[in-house]
Amino acid sequence: MQTLEITPTVPIPEHLTGEIQSKLAYVDESILDADVSTDRIVLSIRETTAKTGEQTSPEQMSLIEAKVGRVVESMAKGAIKPKVVILEDYMDRPALYDKDPMDELIQRGELFQEGTGIYTFGPLLTALIEFFERQFLKLAESYNAKSYRFPTLISAEYLQRIHYFNAFPHSLSFVTHLREDLDVIDNFASNARYEAGGLNTPPEAFSKIHSLLSPAVCNHLYFALADKPLPGSELAATAVGSCFRYEAINLDSLERLWDFSMREIIFVGPKDFVLKNRESARARMEGFFKEIGLVYMVESANDPFFIGEFRKQAAFQSAFQLKFEIRAALPFKDSTLAVGSYNYHQDFFGRNLNISLPDDSPAHTGCVAFGLERIAYAFLAQFGIEMDKWPAVVKDGLT
């Protein structure tokens, strides 16, 4: 492993160090790790290039440094720190545990890592996840939310209509299949092997891409409502689904999974309807989190837009307070983890997908979303693995 230390030409604001560090995962396949401060970037680089297996040359190191410079320039130059709005702050609640539960979960057979960002969950973790989902279902029932089931695959055509390829290209997971060609299929069946770099199948054997793995649950509902008037003037819906967001070297423990589950409660209708329900959902969940003693805060945030869109879109979300994250404490690392969010999209989906209200104006949308694996992980990070030390409401709720 080689180390590349870079002094950025543009000073990095303190509030952007984490954002830039996460984006450096996508700069070059040779980057194994990144550490970013306001005046220094330190990268860990593979000794050999991922594609050719040859020694990473000074010329290639210069190219990496230039690409890092593009990221910093795009995200940091002229950046203004957004005003952070805190709606709830219960970070002073005591946490009963201060260790990372990952190792013990693996030792007990509660976790099995199948691949990068891909885990199998054992009975205890599964029961805990199901407990939390029951609480979110109760929230959905309080709005008489209609239940939906959505596919794991999502249409590339529809994602284009909501400009997803511009905003989040780095996290997409693409779906393909072997071309309908007997020679191609026979060759694959006879010669396909998994090697260190992946399947040894040539790219031309695969079809063009029409579908992707779904990155979010609520998009499916908006696609189903596209190009027609909204039935009635208001809609509350709920669904749980698998979501897929590739995060390269950021895929670390249960904090960031490539394949994760989300339960969402989705609101479609006039602006006041969406905002009223987003706020009441937050208030109701505040009572539940108090009951279990969760250490957390709710603060304004932005989605992980890619480099070219980051400054514009993040500033827009901040200015209009479109997104608030539920950030649970991880005591073992003195940090927090986003385990859910309260979102308002204005009329973005209504306009781009032609979802209209009775007065022909575009519908507004919003959603309340909970990451099921993340909230279970944050709970274990605060209360530990031993059930007898858990809050009574959780223990009783598992049975």
C-alpha cells in the first residue's frame, strides 16, 4: 500500500470534510482509504492498479491527485456553511453500552458477511428489526396508509424522468442478463468463473441496461401515479422494500450496506397535507424514541448528491428545510448514524412525472423513511447484545 498526501488548492470548510471524504471513494479504483481535514488529504493507494495489476506509477498518482483536485474544487470553492436546524436533541440521554457490536454479532452467528456491503442476519437481529418495523407500521396505520408492494427492479426510463442519473450516478446498481444468443450463453455456461476481479465474462456478452436495483422505496409509488390525475386529492401509502446504493470503500459494517431495507410512509397531495403529516409523524415517533430511551437528534440534512450536483442541490434542500434526519448516537465512536428521515419533495415528482391534483396543479410529495438494519444496529450500539439489559418495551415487544 502506498500513501498519497495532498494539500488542497482550495481550503476545505470543516462542515464539508466528511462529505468530501465520502466522495473520494469514487475518484479512482486504486483508493483504499481516505482521510480528509481542512488543509490535508491523505489517501491509501493500492500497490498495483486494479485493472492491469501493474505497479501504480508516479503518472497514475498524478492523475489521482488531479481528480481529487476536481472534487475539492467543485464542492469546496465558494461553499457556504448551511444553517443546521435541530428539531429534537436527546443526545444527553445515557447510553448503556460503548462498544461496536459487530464483532460479537459475527461471533454469535447473528451476522454473516456474504460480500461487500452484503450480510445475512440471524434470529436475534431479525427479531429486533421486526420489532422496529411493527412500530413503523403502527405509525402508517395511524394515517390509514394503503399498503403497497414494489419490485426490487426499477425502470431506467422512469429514473431518467426524475433526473436520478444526474444526481446520484455514483450509487447506482445496474441489472443486466446474457444476450439472447445461443453462442454467448453456451460460452458462459462452459467458461464462466469467478476470479478475484469478478466474473471473467466479457462485457459484450451482456444485454443493454433497461432496469436497475431500486435505490429508494417511494419512487415506485410516484411512477405508478405518473401521467394521470391523483385519485382523490390526497394519498397516504406505505411499503417496505430492499434498496441498493453502492458506496465503494464507504461500505463499512452495518452503518452502510449495499443492500438494505427501508419502511416508508408516503404522502401525495397538496402542500399543506404533505407538510402537516410529515410534522405529525415526527412528533409521534418522538414519543416512541423516548419510550425506548434512544439517544438521538433530528436535524436538517441533505441527500448524498454527486459532485456536480452537490452544492446546488444541497443548498436548495437546506434553504427550504426539505430533509431532516434522525441521527442515532454510536457511543463507541462518538459519532451518529442516520437511521431515518422526514422528507418533503415539494412538487418535484408531481411536475416531472405529471401527477396532477383536481385543480390540475402538480401534486406535492413527502415521505417518512426508516432504515431497518441501521436502527437495529444503532440500538445495539447503545444497549448491547444482552437482551436482559434492553428496555422492557423492546424485550416485551419481541415476543
